Amino acid sequence: MVRVRLENLSKHFGKVKAVDNLNLEIKDGEFISLLGPSGCGKTTTLLMVAGIYKPTKGYIYFDDRVMNDVEPRDRNVGMVFQSYALYPHMSVFDNIAFPLKLKKVPKNEIRNRVVRVARMLGIYELLDRKPGQLSGGQQQRVALARALVKEPDIFLMDEPLSNLDAKLRIQMRAELKHLQRELGITTIYVTHDQVEAMTMSDRIAVLNKGKLQQYGTPDELYNRPANLFVAGFIGSVPINFIEGTIRRQDGDLILDGIDYIFKIPKEYIGILDHIDEGEDIILAVRPEHIHIKRGEYTGKVYVVEPLGRDKIVHIDIGAGIIRALVPGEEDVNEGDKIKFTFDTTRLHFFDKKTGKVIL
Ligand SMILES: Nc1ncnc2c1ncn2[C@@H]1O[C@H](COP(=O)(O)OP(=O)(O)OP(=O)(O)O)[C@@H](O)[C@H]1O
Ligand SMILES: [Mg+2]
């Protein structure tokens, strides 16, 4: 087990700052995710930790040792990629054994270690097959076994589940998480799928354009997003952003939009105290924190999307549409004029200019 620390870590490709001054600490045995859209620098970060890319600037520490100049093979990391890159002509056994053969581990020990990880991952019966004779999930486990057999200090995984169908992905998600807990190997997991990151990680580092946006537990990212980017990225049904100008009126605080006016609940008057009248802010509220058929606001139902347990109700509020997530049995139809309200303990306010949360 190893603690990993990235200090002012940057990687530039010509003018592109793929990773821009990243600071991150991963505790012994912790499972963290690097989460962000395509091109935000996730893979580049992982490859620097593995030693395949040299940083342009900054440092990588394993415990207190600077690793920048340590060769990849001496870092003792296990990597699993999106494309499992199994050798098609080799048996499952030989695929798993491959890293140990490279290290010239004695034959007997190779046999013991391969059998042990194969048993652990439930692929012992498949050791004689070729990768082409396996299902996607089984291939995935072989790739994991190959990374694990080295008994790495650190596990690096780059979108390892993206080739699997939805059902298998959910199953493997749980298996991976369980396995990581059992082995206690410090893990950095790369994904652009916020559900994957939220369900599996102790902490999540959200990246955008090479820059760290926020580093926190799933709970912190969901309940206390630091900026508009994180607020918009986390959440199965995307959060609503409602723009407006701050006005004060008879002791009330008003969010004045183009075509709508929201009275800001008094719970939030305190935090908005230092915002001048006329400033533009953004109110963010998650669909699950909007309640319909009651409350002080009105809108017209634009579209209803049934999801079984829930429904997404799109409400036209004049200058935009907001989404509410309501119970599936709620009777609501396109064209209905409906009332709605917000859960007044679950609102977020952001400065429109900086995108930062107003605290
Ligand atoms: N070898 C390279 N040469 C030049 N530019 C690169 C190279 N590798 C990555 N980049 C650029 O660096 C940025 C970050 O790339 P990276 O592969 O780290 O993104 P990512 O977050 O892993 O994206 P994805 O989710 O699509 O895999 C991108 O703009 C990419 O085009
Ligand atoms: Mg990538």
C-alpha cells in the first residue's frame, strides 16, 4: 500500500495544457476517481503516475519518494485499460502470467500466483481458453487478473468498464469495489461517467480542461459543488441552472430573470448578503429537489419522460425549461399548467462571472 501525491503536476503537448498544475493526494488504500469530459486530462494524468509520460512540470510522490525519474517497471503499478489488450494467441493463463514471466519469476511461483488471482476473480475454469472464447466481462476479469498478479502497490484503471453492456457494468462496478476494499490497494480510476465515479469512489477529483475543479467525497460533490462545472457534471438528471439579477424589494430578495421572478427563500438571504443589487447570479437546483402541484411558482408542462420509478417533468417557465424529478405515479401531462416549488434547504447559488459557489 502506498500514498500517492501529485504536486503542481503539469503535462503540455505543444500548446495544449493536457494537465495543468494538478495537486492531489491519494491516501493509502484509498479508491479515487478522476472524473471529467473527454479531453480533460484523465488518461494523461494516469500515464504520468504509471511513468509512461514524463511530467512537463511538478512532482509525483509515492509515499515520500519522488518518482519522476523512476522507470515504469520499477513503480510497481498495475494498469487496466479500456481496451483490455489481451494477447489473442495466448491462453488466459499465459495472459495473466505474462507480467511475471517478464520479471523472471520462477515457474512454480507463477503457477501459484496465477491460480490464486484466477480463483479470486472467478475465472479459474477459463485458464485454458483463448481471449476470443470469453465474454466481455470475462475478458475484463482476465485483464484485472493480469494487473493484480503483480501484487501492485497501486492500481490504475482507465475506463475499464466502458466496453461492457449496461447490466454487466453495474455488476462489475460492485465487484471491482469489493475487490479493491478486500485488497486495500490504492486505486486511481479514470472515468467520464459520473455514476461510476459516485458509486465506486472514496473521493472524486473532477477535472476540466486539465484543471482540478473539486476534490471531495461523492456526498460533498453532490451536496456542495464548488462551481458551476461540478454542479452540472454531477447528478443523473442534470441540475437546473436559473439565471437572474439580484434585486431587493420590501425586505425580500428577488432573483429577477428575463421572464420569471423567484423570491429567494429567507434561509439564503444571509449568504447573499454581500451580493450587490444588479449582480447576475445563478440559482441551481437539482430536479429531485423540485416539488410539483404545490408552491408559489407556476409553469406549463412541456414534456413528461416516464422512467418507471420516477418521471422527469420538463416545465416551461417562460424563458427556459426546468426539469423536475417526481414519483412515477404522479399524474401529470403535457400542457398542464402546474405549480411547483423548491426544497428550500437544497439550493445552490453561483456567481455568474466566476462560476464559483456563493458561500
Ligand atoms: N500524445 C499526445 N500528443 C498531443 N496531444 C495529446 C496527447 N495525448 C493527449 N493529448 C491532448 O491532451 C488533452 C488531454 O488528453 P487525455 O487523453 O488525457 O484526455 P482524457 O481526459 O483521457 O479524455 P478521454 O475521456 O477522451 O479519454 C487532449 O486535448 C488531448 O488531445
Ligand atoms: Mg482517456
